[in-house]
Amino acid sequence: MMVSGPVRTAPGDQGYDKDMLADTMSTTISEDHRLLINAVRDYARGELLQLDAKWDREESSCCERLDQLYEMGLMGLRVPEDHGGLACPMLPYAHIIRELAYASPAVAVSVSVHTMVCEAVKMFAQDAVRDQLQQQLATPDNLSAFAVSEPDVGSDPAAVKTRAEKVPDGWKLHGSKFWVTNGLTGRWFSVLARAGDTGGNKDLSMLLLDARQDAVERRPIHGKMGIRGSETGEMNLDGAFVPAEHMLGEPGDGLKITLSALDGGRIGIASQAVGIGQACLDLMVSYAKERHQFGQPIADFQAIQWMIADSKTDLDASQLLIDQAALAKDSGRPFTCEASLAKLFASEAANRIAYRAVQVHGGSGYINECRVEQLYRDARITTIYEGTSEIQRHVIAREMLKDA
Ligand SMILES: Cc1cc2nc3c(=O)[nH]c(=O)nc-3n(C[C@H](O)[C@H](O)[C@H](O)COP(=O)(O)OP(=O)(O)OC[C@H]3O[C@@H](n4cnc5c(N)ncnc54)[C@H](O)[C@@H]3O)c2cc1C
């Protein structure tokens, strides 16, 4: 069968500012951060795009490129400058995740999850170790992961069963964690565990585990539909030791820290979704111009134009919601609702756009040589992790009813 249409290559360069969408908010990005976003864009499209297809095909880990990401400072984006990071505000950070996701949704989620843990350490680590941990997290071989989910625990993190047993000088962890992004190469794991036995939320604590010990056993989870280059692992903790000073916050703060970390993480996942959506839209536009049927480019058909128009509308609305959430976080305002609005809309929008991208490509879009086939599968996870769409609606409604 002849397969026509764009394959796994970068679409025509449109220039960052043309993609920049709603400039009312985005103009608050400094010149330095615009340069950084452009550098990430060039790097991602030049270096990661082709690799991403290989990682997907082979189901191999995108962590093979971690050294480059550390070199560019992308693993310390939100770490303060005096601890070796870039101290990037949330707004440009979101645009950086979007640029990474455009070329590699797998790399984008790896950076986003690591950043979420960096943020939790910055906000909640004990004074005695905070500076040193932040410095370490921005240094190679210190990838981090967020280990909340368990085989029987997903949307309801308060139900975790992993136990933290008090021992002299610290804690020993017993239990299993599941679905851990960065779970194989990662060194530092933010583990939600039950340290008390009242059965309530105050039993939950967050412990920063160094996984380099025998009591930690890790295995890859294979067979994912999408983001196949992203490492997903399961881990058994058989008495793994965490020193007392590596508890984040106070005993009993575990759920609060989980929800706080997820608020920031959701801006990252929304941005991942916009990156996927933008890549789909660019491919849709270039294919519509080059594919001819009935003696004319399919771009001349109104049905195709409407799919392009609806996708552009979805993308701009998504980016505005992300910018709103990121600006709220940057200004120190509560942003739980804004983050859920962005995550809900952008992830659902990315799926709509990916669907349209396959449709515009016709049969060519159904073949794995065509980039949109992978993006369609990659988009699917964005409505599931870091809170499903149903959970985002629950958060938004709860915030609305609370305000009323
Ligand atoms: C590739 C991948 C990577 C992941 N990475 C991580 C990670 O790094 N760290 C981590 O801790 N977890 C991670 N997860 C887990 C992810 O966060 C969960 O899959 C997600 O939160 C949903 O949980 P669940 O799969 O157990 O579904 P469930 O919670 O069992 O939900 C099943 C269905 O029921 C619905 N539902 C549940 N509760 C309600 C409710 N109250 N109201 C309405 N509907 C509801 C859900 O929306 C969903 O449709 C990852 C998952 C995947 C697939």
C-alpha cells in the first residue's frame, strides 16, 4: 500500500512567536525566558523528535537523553539559582514543557514529574537538608519520581496502604507503588505512606526515599498505549530506610503535600497536552495543503477547514487557561481551581485535536509511519494521570461550591 503524507519529521518552522497564542498574558515572559523557550524548541525539534519515534517503536527509555537535559538546565528549571537551578517562573516553565512535548511527550512528562518533586522539596523539605537536596536534584544522576499510586490506589490517594514504620533515626517503608514515572532510572522517590494507624488522613506522611538500596525492588511496566518512551515502573519496598530529616513537612502532612504537588504538576500535564495538540495541528495544516482529492488540495474543503479552526480554538483556549494558572502560581495566589481547569480542558482538547489530525490524514494517519498515529496514542494519557478528567471536574466543582 502506498502511504502518502508527512511521516515522522518536523513540520514547517512557524517561529515561536507565531505559536505564542494569547499574547496578552504571554508578554509577561521576559526576553531571557523567551530565548530559553526558543533554545528548548530548537533542541527538542532538532534532537528529540526522531528519537521520540524510536523510543515509541522500541518501548525504550527517553532517560538516555537525561545528560543533555541536565546540561541545558532543564532538570533544575524551578530550582533556585543559588542551588544550581534556573529559577524559572511557572509561566515560561509551562511553555518549555509545551515545546518539549511537541517533539517528545515522553521527555516532557519526565521533566514535569521531576520538577514536581523539586517543587515539593523546595516548599516542604526540612531546613537542615533543603538546600543540599535542591542542589542535588539539579545535578545529573538525581532524577526524581512521585510515588503515590499503588496497585489498588489511584484517584483516592488517601487510601494508600504503604506503611512507614518508625525506627531509630528514621522510617522503614513497607508496601508497593505502581505506575511510577521515572521509576527505573530515578534516584529520589517522593513516597506517600501511612505512618500512623488511626485510619485517617493525618496518618499520611511524605518521605523522600533514596532508591539506591537493596530493600527497593523495581520493575518496568511494559505494554503502554502511548508515551512508550516514558519510564513507568512498579516498586516493592521491603523495609527501605528513609532518614528522619528526609520527611517532607511534618508527620501527617502527606496528603496536603500530595495535593499541593499535583496542583503544580497539572500545569505541566496541561502543557504537555498543548504540545501534543500543537504538533497535531501543524501536521494537519501541512498535510491538508499538500494532499489533493477531487483535483484540489483537501485544505479547500470546508469540512477540513473546520477541523483546523476548531483545533486552533481548542489550543488557544487551552494555552490561556494554562497561562492563567501559571500566573496565579507565580503571583502566590491559590491556583488549585485554575490548574484543574487547565488540565481538564487542555487534555480533553488534545484528544479532540489528535482525533481530527488522524481524520485529516485519512488512511495515512492510521499507519505508524505517520507521526499523528503516535500523537493520537500519546494524547490519551493526559486525561488520566495526575488526576483523571472526572477528578478535575470534582476539584473544580468543589472549589466553586466552596466559594459560593
Ligand atoms: C503511564 C502512567 C504514568 C503514571 N505515572 C504516575 C506517577 O508518576 N506517580 C503516581 O503516583 N501515579 C502515576 N500514575 C497513576 C495515575 O495517576 C492513575 O492512573 C490515575 O490517578 C487514575 O487512577 P486509576 O488508574 O487507579 O483509576 P481509578 O482511580 O481506579 O479510576 C477508574 C475510573 O473511575 C473514575 N473515578 C474514580 N473516582 C471517581 C470519583 N470520585 N468520581 C467520578 N469518577 C471517579 C476515574 O475517573 C476513572 O474513570 C500513572 C499512570 C499511568 C497510566
